[in-house]
Amino acid sequence: MADEKSDEKDREKREEKTAEEKWRRDPLGAIVWAAILIWAGLVFLADNLGYLEALGGSGAVGPDWFLGAGAWSLVLLGAGVIILGEVIVRLLVPAYRRPVTGSIIFAVILIGLGLGNLTNWNLIWPLILIGLGLSFLLRGLFRRSE
């Protein structure tokens, strides 16, 4: 009876270790979310200080497409770009490799929402669908055979 209990405890400890190893802390994920928060803070600070209006005003240095951009549009657009950067790192660096399809979809949606106030939605949604299709295609082409 005592041997069965000790065997069960040993098995539980091994399962806990493998779960911890499998879901160990991901420093890249923490860096990405910190970068998104910093980006959002910078955009809102620039908006509160009037810099976004100055960039989009008449005779300003900013590009024409920037005229309709609000703070939220820029936050969403920047967050999408940051997440796409994470996807690229995950694909190129074996130590951080893990499935990225969900991140690609999330990034494309964020970019689409961010660009929605700057351009016509009739243009954005087909581009989102094309991007998703390309991501699925690339995933299928570069999937490792098991």
C-alpha cells in the first residue's frame, strides 16, 4: 500500500515537471506585450500633448493618410505590427518557435481595425482575407513532416 502511494506521488511529480517545462515562461511574449503597452502609452501621450494633431494638420510634415488617424487607430495598427514582428522572430529563432497562426490572425485583425479609420472598409476586409489565406498557405507549405 505504501509503495503504491509513493509511486503515485513520483508520477505526479514527473507530470508536474513536464507541464512546467512545456509551459515555461516565454520571455518573447512578455517583451511583446510590454512593447504594446509602451507603444499605447506613447501614442496616448502624443495625443494628449497635441502632437498627433500637429502631425495631421494642414502644412504639417506628416503624410496625407495620417489626417484621419486617431489615437486608437494608431494603437491598434502599432500593436498589430508588433505582433507581426513577434511572429517573424518565432519563425526565425528556433528557441522561440511555437505555433503562430493565431498570432497572425490577431495581428491582421488589429491592423485591419487600425486602418479602418484611415481607409475604406471595402478595401481593408478583402486585404485581411488575402492575408489570412496567405498565412494558411505558408503554414501548409512550410509545415514540418512528422
